[in-house]
Amino acid sequence: MIQLQAPVAKKSPKKLVKHDDVRVDDYYWMNDREDSAVISHLEKENAYYEAMTAHTKDFQAALFDEMKSRIKEDDSSVPYKQNGYWYISRYEMGKEYPIYSRKKESLEADEEIIFDCNQMAEGHDFFNLSSFSISPDNTLAAFSVDTVSRRKYTLQIKNLKTGKILTDKVENTAGNSVWADDNKTIFYSKQDEITLRSDKIYKHRLGDKATTDDLIFHEEDETFGTFVYKSKSKKYIIIGSYSTLTSEYRTLRADNPDGEFQIFTARTRGLEYDISHYDDSFYVLTNKDGATNFKLMKVGEECTASENWEEFIPHRSDVLLEGMSIFKDYYVLSERCNGLNEIKIVRWDGTDRYHLPFQSETYTANVSRNPDFDTEILRYSYNSMNTPSSVIDFNMKTKEQEVLKEQEVLGGNFDKKDYIEKRIWATAQDGAKVPMSMVYHKNTLLDTNTPILQYAYGSYGATIDPYFSTVRLSLLDRGFVFVLAHIRGGQYLGRTWYEDGKLLKKKNTFTDFIDCTKFLISEGYTSPEHMYAMGGSAGGLLMGAILNMAPELYNGIIAAVPFVDVVTTMLDDSIPLTTGEYDEWGNPNEKEYYNYIKSYSPYDNVVSKAYPHILVTTGLHDSQVQYFEPAKWVAKLRDLKTDDKQLLFDINMAAGHGGASGRFEALKEVAKEYAFLLDLEGKI
């Protein structure tokens, strides 16, 4: 490989003082996206990346073709019925974006195109149709589009009879909207211009200018965001306010759009709840009174304050209650026990209750979209690390089920029996048992020469369940083992698993990941020379932390859009997401949290030592993890690291947090990542 001179960023020391502690940031100047010197430096990094990976370009192209060949290009979703229409999304050969359509009453009816995103994306480097909402009379569609990748959506309305876009236009919305029953009134959420926090709910009437829209609710607490939706019963418009630890809702009859929203129950710090409406009652999923894993309560429509809630399903210490789906004759509970998804079906009259049977050792099963209220059919999805995703209709009365669609794997002779999946457990340094889901080709020998890619996220209580990936087959077929570590900070083993990986216990997330790695090495699955790790966003923070804590365990690390300058970001309340995340990371304006965050913040803990090979990715327009965090981190690593291993920085100058927007364009980014790993293994 040709060794070129890596870009050297200029140093312009800036003193950052807090709690009498002085940090010197040599690269703070990179924060200005409009500074030509910043753009010039990023372009140099991209040029260096291109030069250093030039020998892999043909392989990347081959990988892209290989991954693309497994995907059914002219694919379509399983139709779902709502308010008299069947709704379908589909792709056409060679096209990047979906086409949304519908058919009236019967799947044999003529297709009506609602949105062709391929046409809408023309002329844009990035395109995202966030969502669309159909009016109750089925004649209008409110939709939201982002063409910058900064989560700033423009809300417009399309006449589905004529195909015309109405003159109504609202800029800088959060992307969602909901119709009142009069087919004339739309409620939507709008964002703060600077922080992008969703903080206001407006009411828009057809034909009015956006400047005259009524402000219905303003969430003034900077640690909260707000959103609006319609209950499945269609009876209520609901405004939600949320922070990491606290919830609050307001309700309004959907047939009374000019009425006043009523508080469901006032926010109390630490009280989380979610509401579902059925008949003349609300069902409340909540952690009230110390229900760590949540319980279900019931309250009448008229007096919804928490003191009136009555227990419907009690709290269980060994089962996390994740959600409730309501039907006319049944309710369905989404639960998690010992890390595994469970779906429980119960008749309202109590005459039948049972769990759907799942046999695999590690899998994912989720209740799918079920907009139809008056039906005995439950739609759910199932997949595992060696089993493609299936969409299944289950008759809750007869207990018969029909597999409507199983994900097709094209371009070869895929057989799930060729891949072995299992769950193993590592022991963390404090004695906790940490599960891992793993998958590999049956012909792969597990020994010290076996390459392993270990992946995790580990924040916000987000659970990354074991899932099937056609793309991942390109690694598995080349001898890699893929390991998904279910570390603390997620909710895989219940709510306490999350609580033990946040705030002043955040380091458990990092040490869990490291202990999983040590277990894989000690058990002879691999060795440090063939051990790799990957994470993105908050999972990129995880990558930065393990690089500082245990760099000797890994041959290579991929940090995608990494959150690595934690102290500085959490002290800057003008940056999107900051104030709303104090309950996740802690507020560094308080000295105890400042000191703790500083002790693990990747950027603050880069020192002069050897690091493994590193690939860092970001998007210039990223609104969630600003591009300058990884840019500064890479510059500091380049300055201080003592090794001669690769440090590559790939910046997408047109994209944001999610990367490229097209279905196949995104595969090119994966091909870059896989080429980085396979090159290090000498498999190119």
C-alpha cells in the first residue's frame, strides 16, 4: 500500500474553562462549517482517504455489485388496509427510491400513485420523504420532504384526485402531521431553527398561509421535545412531550379541531407513560410507583389524572413490557423476557390468552403496522441472524397463520442452514452476565486466526435485536464472524440494563464491550490480530472510548458518525440534542457530571500511544453528531498516535447523520467499510 503524507490540521489553541478546570482545544476552529479553511481541510482528508484506498476501488465496486445482486430490485411491501384503501410501497428496477401507491377496496383495483420518490428526488443529492398522512375522506395527503439531510422538513399537501400540489407550504417542520376529522385542519410539529429541537405544535387550515397558523402548544422546557399523532381509535388528536425520564400528553377530540387540548396527567419528573385509547378508556403503559419494567393501567376518558389510574397488568421484575396494540376483540402485548421478544395475545373478555411460539435461540419478533381496528388478524414480523425477515398474518381467533412474504435473497444459492447462529454470554468485570448474538458460515473455523466484527450501540435504552442482513453475507462468506454485543445502556435485559449504562454508570457500556471482546479472545474464537469493532453515533462514542481504554485488543475499528467530543458538546446548548440529553449523559454544568464525562470523553482522552487501524465516517450536514466532532478527533489522533497504522477519515460532503439517501447508494458506503476490514485481513 502507498503511504502518503496524512493531512496535518493547524493548531489554534482555545482555552475552555469550567469548574476551574482548563481544557485546551487545538482544533476548536473546525466548528465553523462556513469557514473555507474548514472545508479545505475536510477536502484534504477526503483526498487522502481516496489515495490510501485506491487499491481497493475495484474490490469496492465488486462488493457493491455483489450486495446489490442479493436485493430484489423490483420489490414491494406487503399491502396494508386503512380506511377502505390498500397501501403499498414498491421499487422499480434500477431506481433508488420507493413509489407509494394505493388501491381502493380490492388489491385487484387500479393502482393510484401517491408519491414517486424517484421523480421527487431528481436534482437533489439527498432526498427523504419523512412521512405522509392521508385525510379521513381519502382525498388529500400531507407529506414532508428533506433535501439537505439536516432533518428540516418542508410540509406540503397533495390533492390525490387531481395530483396537484396545493399552495400550502410550511418550512422547518419535524416531518410528521395529522388530520382532524374535518379534512381541513392539520396539526404539525415545528423545530427550533438553531437546535432543531421539536418544540412547537401548530394548527394549519387548508388555504391559509403558514405565517397565520395557530400556535397550539409551545414546549418551553429545553430538555423536552414534542410531537403530535392520532389515536388508533381515530377519536383523539394527541400531543406528546418527552424527555429521557419524563412524559406528558394532551388530548383533543379529533372531531373538534378548534377545541382546547386537555392535559392527560401533568408531568412529574421520573414518571414515564404512554397512552392507547379503546372504547371509553385509556390504557397507560407506565413506570409509575417504581414499576421499573413498566406496567399497564386503565383510566376513564373523563378523569385521566394519574391518581385515577387503576392497575390492569402488574409490574414484573423479570419481564419488560414494551408496548400494547389494541384491536376490537383483542389486545396484544409486546414483552421482553431474558432478552427475547415475546408477543402475548389476550381477548378483552378474558376467554383466551397465549404467547406466540418462537423456537430460535436468538431472534427478533415485532408487532407490525396494524392500522385496522376491527380485525382478528395480527400482522407481525420475524427474523434472526440466519433467517430472512418474514411478514406474517396471524388469526388471533383460529390461531392459523400465513407467511405473506419472506425476504428474498438473490444472486446466489442462499441457504439459512449454511449459517450458524447462537447466543453466548460473557462475564463483565462486576460479575454481570452480558449476552452476545453471533452468526458465521458453517465452514468458518473458530480459532485464533478467525476475524470477528463485534458491533454494539449501548445508549438511550435502544435495543439492537439480532437481525438478518443480506449485506452482511459478504463478510460471513469471506470467513468473518459477526457478533452483536447486548451491552448495558440498551434494554435487552430489561429497564435496569439501561439504567446501569447511563449517567454515572455510563462506563459499564464501555467495559461490557471490552469484556465481551476479552471473552471472545480467551475462549479461542479469535485473537487481537483479527479482532474488529464497529459502532455509529452513540455507538461511535463507544468506539472512541474502547480505543482509549483497550486499543491493544483490536486490529481495526470503524467509528461511524461518532459522538466523541462529549464534554464540549454537552456544554453547548445551541447544538441539536444537547439539553434534551442531560438525563442520558448528565449535565456537565454540574461538577460531578463534568468530571465523570471528561473521564471517558474520547476526544479529551486521546494520548500519545499506539492505536489500531481506524476508519472514521461523517456527513457534513449531520444534525445529530456535528461533523466537527470526528474532524477534531481525527486531527488529535493524527497528532498524538505513535503507531504507523491507518487512520482514514471519509466525509460525505452532501449527506447527514444517516448517510446517503438512495437504497443502493447507501450500499457504496457499506462497501467502503467492508473493504477496510477485508483489506486488513488480506482478503482483497
